[in-house]
Amino acid sequence: MSEREIQFLVSTVSPFNTLNKRGVKEFLSLCELKEYRSGDIVYNELDPPGYLYLLLAGRVVALTHSGSHEIEVLKRGTCFGVISLFTGEPHSVTTKAIEN
């Protein structure tokens, strides 16, 4: 995914869609781009919060009860990990990539 595509996607996702082009670029300069393979765990239930995640491509599934119950499939443009980041509480679900 090119830098231009990433900038466009971020500029269409709330709350970042209120930023101008310069604001999007400044925001992205603070971000870390990480690629996950299908099956990789993004974070586990009860892990401490550390990041806000924005899904740029692929899909991620949210699982609970030690990964035994699927709650939701997250798609491109979805922010996740937000609640734990704001509350400081451990993650209440496990998130796992189901596509690269």
C-alpha cells in the first residue's frame, strides 16, 4: 500500500477525517505501520493497552473467552483497541488477523 493510499484512507476514517492534508501527514508521522499475516495475534485478551489500531487492509477477528467465541470481523478502515487505550484497562478481547 502506497503512502498516498494510506493518507487517503486515514482521511476518510473518523475521527481523522476532520484533519486537513497536513494534519493527516503529521498524524501519520507519529504512527507505526505493521503488517500481520493471517493467523497472527494483534493483541490478546487481558494484554495491557498500548496502541490505537487502524486497519488499512485485510480483516481482523475479535474473539473472547480465550479465543473461543467470535464477536466481530473488523474490516478496512476500522479503528480498534480504543476502549482499553482510553480506560487503561486490559483488552477485553483477543484480535487475530484472518487475512494478510
